[in-house]
Amino acid sequence: AMIAFGRMAPRVAVVGGGASACALVHALGEDISSGVIQLSLFEMGRGVGGRSATRRSREMPELLLDHGVPAFSARTESFAELCERFVDAGHLGRLSKTDPSQSIGILRQDGTYEAEPSDDTPPRFTAAAGKGISTFCEGLIRGGGDNSSSPIVSTVFSTMVKELVPLDEGGWRLAGKDGTDLGEFDWLVVAGNVLGHPRWSSAFGGSPPLVAAAGQMDDAPLHDALAALSKLQHNPVTACLLAFEGDAAKVWASLPFFKCAFEEDPVLARLVVRRVSPTLTTAVVHSTHAFSLGVSDVYGSTSTAARLGGAGTNAE
């Protein structure tokens, strides 16, 4: 273990690899790099990103699909400055306010498209050319360095944290699927709500790990937090990922928007179109919450929930 000020550096476990977890890594970057703390990040997926993850294809490396957040707004000056630095480092791209193909708006029921007014919108950022939106989170865990730099934090991917054990002497022991020992830590950061939310039980069975751990602890603030968390309602979305080549790619690329919402459609909520190259266009269709609730027990056979969590599925 690294030494900090003559003592063992505190070991910190971060469970989750989404934007909040990666932002924490970036904020603690100086302490991590100098050895003041040791931080390990555990993520069920194959990489960081969470809701801003990018789906890749082994057969077609240039095919990148952002199946969650395709772009985001920077509403504070400090965040906008960070995003601009990430643009310079190649982690992000700017979403143009003047290019019609990068507009955001609504597709009316009569088939007409109405772009939102761009004058008052905050600066928006999306994936850099030839990259996916997950490079934002990848940049955060690299301390803002370019894509050739290494993460400043220890990352453990494709790993499900299934048990959180509070230790008598303080700290936590983490265990994975089938009880695999993932290590002992002085501090635990749960980035995301699934470890303490009832939807864990519906997807994977059993009590949520943080709820089970709290049952062994006399920690009123933790119990209060979990009680509040249990009341949160989640609105699922089903995403359909599409890619088109050749003439079909040109047709899809001719649509006058980057992202549109569908007006009062019972199934379709929004559509995101990315022009990857002159001969390759991708489209991600997001469903309404109502549709997705009706198929909430369906998981892809190769999804993270199915592969690592053993989530059941009823695709019939």
C-alpha cells in the first residue's frame, strides 16, 4: 500500500462507473496521484460511462453507438470550462448551434420537424468525431489527460459487487458473484442507487446489498437515506440500436436533426442520429416509459444484467 504522511493511505472503494463516479475520481485526482488515498472503482459493465456509455462492435470497430445520453448541457461556468478542456484533449466535441444536422427539436404528428430556439440554450457537448460519448468518463478517470494516458485509478470492470460487509473494526469488505473476495476498504462510495433500491430485488433477487449491510449497523442516517431512496420511482426506457451503410446511411443522414422528440407517440419518445462517416449512419430510438414498463422483464441475452447478475428474461 502507498504511504501518506507516514501512515497507510486510506483505501476507498467506488461502486459504479457512471458520470458521478468518474467525476469523483477526477475531483480527487491530485490526492490519488500523490498517494494520499488509494481508490478502486468497480463497474458491472465493460467500461466506464453508465448512462453515458458507448456500445462498440468487434466486427466493425468504427461502429460506435451511444445508447444512453448522446449529448449534455454545461449550465455552470466551471463545468463549461472543464468541457472545453476536454474538447482540446479529444474527449468531447461541441454540439453546433448553427449546423441544422446537429439541431435538437420535436417531430410533430403531422411529420414536420420544429427545431428548438438556439439563442438561449447553454453550450452543449457530445462525442468527439470518431469517438463515443463514453470518452467523457474515460477522460475523467484519466485526470483530464489525453486518450493515450492511463487511468489514475484502479478499475475493475465486468464485476458485480453483490455483497457489502461492514467490518467490526471499521471499513468494508466487498464480495462479488459467488462470494468472490474483492478486498477490504476503509471507505465506501456507492455511485448510483441500484445497490440500495428495491429494483435490485426485481432484477437480481434477494435484498439490495446496501440494505442488507444496513441491517447489521446501528446507523440512523444510513437507514434514513435508504428509506428515502426506496421511494424513488424509476422510469425505464428501451433503446433500439440501428446502423445503416451505403445509400441507407445517406437517407438517414439527410434527416434535419441530431436529436428529436416524438410528439405524443405511445411507443417512441426520441430519436438520435449520428453521422459516423459518409457511408455509415447510426440511429438510436428510445421508447416511452409506458412501453418500457410493459416489457420490463425482458433483458438481452448478452446484457450486463444477464451475464453478471443472472437477471431472468421473458422475451416471449
